[in-house]
Amino acid sequence: MFLRNRKKQSNSGMLKVAWMASAFVGRNASGTAQTAKKIVEHLIINESHRISVVLILKNENELKWILQDKVLCKASTVLLPNVYGRLLRSSRQYYKYAIKNNSEIFDVLHFSVARLYPFYWVFPAKNFFCTFHAGGEITVPQDKFVFSRKIYNIIMQLQWKKLEKIFVDSEFGIKEIVKYYKIPRNKLTLIHLGTDHLWKIKAKKIQMDESKLNIVIVGRWQRYKNVHSILRGYIDLDDSLKDRLHLFLIGKPIKGGENLVQPLINQIDPKNLTVFDYLTDSELKFVYQNAHLVIHPSINEGFGLPAFEAYSEGAPIAVHSGLPADYYLSSDSQVFALDMTNRSQVEKLLLRVDEFRKVDSLKRRKFLVSSNITWNQISKQYVNCYLSVENDQTNRDR
């Protein structure tokens, strides 16, 4: 019965696009969550005349969070049915809804990351989209074995053909996905992430020592985020230079990462180091504008939002060689690409900090706009993809 009804048109006459709300609920510091939220917000604010956004919720807490958001509260919501027990809870909710629901058919169900349930296509949707970002689910080194991650990767390697659209953030991401998921390049759609969310907000001042050279390091305490390499490079400097620098480490500890980062923090004079788990966008803007150098040391990024954010505020930035920020931004004289795992290269970078100069942010922003690297531009590209499947379905039904 369910499969026969899959082609049923929605009663509203509008294109019905669903997202799993858990992709961004309460995850303000996540780049993938930020991407999903920005696209959903664009659909609600600018496309409500032709696209109906439906947020799929797992529990009442997610619903409460959505209702408190001034934009997301305007979307329709579907609360998945409750199930007993914690084992595979979310997947059982997903399947239970799919089995019981025979009336509401979504035109698109859009997954924001490549973590899908097996046989995800039993859900009542005509088309399934997924933003992979890059191949990090496979390529990013893990501090410990995670069984669920292995399962998700196997699912995507075997069942990607059921996806109507697969979105990638960068050329680097495309190469990873082709190599590790064995998905043909012509099945991938490149849409960059946006970087302009800081441009129109007012910077909020935080305490920074104007008598020192302020070095900002952005990244969670995980092995692949690689903040430990920068801290090691700093520790190797002469004491006289250390006292000229002040490090700002922005990124929260992740379980297992404390053992990697905290011992290094313990070796640094507290007067030369400030640690933030999280900063608001307004605070980040101030930090980027007043830093002598922003380092994004991650060794595996599908895009690398912090590097692009800092770039758009005119800051000198340093990134790992070969990653998207290197690929798209390294022609700028104040963008430095190096092997962030090489302690000698990191030390040489820190030794040159007083040579770096802030750049005109307007010029950089014009470049990002011309490269379609703004939230409005990427969201419009997603909208075009949604509308294209509707047109394709209409042509097939004629």
C-alpha cells in the first residue's frame, strides 16, 4: 500500500521539502549544522510561496527548540512516533513513521550529512537528497573505533544510487567522494558553503591584549582538527618570542581530545593563552578583525568555514596545504598554506607573525561573492535543484 501511494501529489500544491531537525538543533558550533540551518532559513524566509518546509523531529525537546527559534518556528513540523528502548531508537522511529504514514508524501527529504539509515528510501518521499560535504566520514582519522560510523559508510557505499542528488562543498570534497565512496563525478553537484553571515552584524568586543601579537587558533580538540600541532610549535619558540604572542584557542574539548591538547596547555604560561569553548558570531567577528593571524590547522576539511570567515574579515590566515581554503584563497598575499603537521613549518610561521598585515575586507568579500560563496547564493542553487526534480516529475507524468 505504501509503495503504491509514493507518487501521490501533496494536497497543498506546493513543493514539500523535509529536513531532519536533529541535523541542527542545539548545534551552533557545527559547520554542517550551520549549513543546514542557513538553507532551511532561506527557504522559510524567501521561498514560502512555492516551497513548504517540513522539519522532522525525534522528540518534544527538538520541538521546543524549534518553536523558540524566530525563523524555524514558521516551518511545519512532524514528530516521529515514540518507541520504547534506546537501542537504535532514532532508526526505529524513522521506520515506524514510514510504515504507518500513507497520507503525507514529501517531494524531497534532504539529509544534511552522509549518515543515512539502511533502506532510507522507505520513507514517504519521492526524492532523496544528501549533502555529503566531502569524504570526511571515511577519511577523517578517529581517536577510537566507532561502529556506527563504519555502518554509515557501508550504507552510503552500497546505497548511494537511491539518492536523486548528492551535494559537495568543494573540488577537494569531490575528489574524496569519488575515491572513497566510488561515486562517479557526474553524480555529484558542487555547491560551496556561504561565508557572509558575519558581514552585517556588529562586532562584540572581548578582551584582547593590544600590547601583544594575537594569534587565533580555531578548532575542536580532536586529532584531525590538529590544534595540538600549533601549540607544540609555540612551545618550541624561545621564551622571549613566546611573551610577545598571545594565543586564543577557540574550540571545545571533545571526549578523548583532552589527552591530546590539555598537556600542551599546561606547558603554556596562562598569561599568554586564552581558551574559549565557544564564541558568538559577534565575538568571532571582533576576534577575526583584531587578530594578527588566524590559524585554521585542520588537516581534513570539506570546506573549512572558519578560514573563510576570517578571510572575509580581512585577517591574515594560515591553513593546511591542499585543502579548500588553500585551493580557493591562496592567491591572496596574506593567505599562507603549509603542512600543519610539520612542527618546523609551524614554528617558521609563528616567527613571521609581525610581518603579516590586515587586508581590505571589501576586496575579499567581492571575490567571495563573485565565486558564489555566500549563503544567499548557495541557497538559491539548492532551490533550483528542488524545483528541477518537480519539473522532471511533471514531465514524466505527462
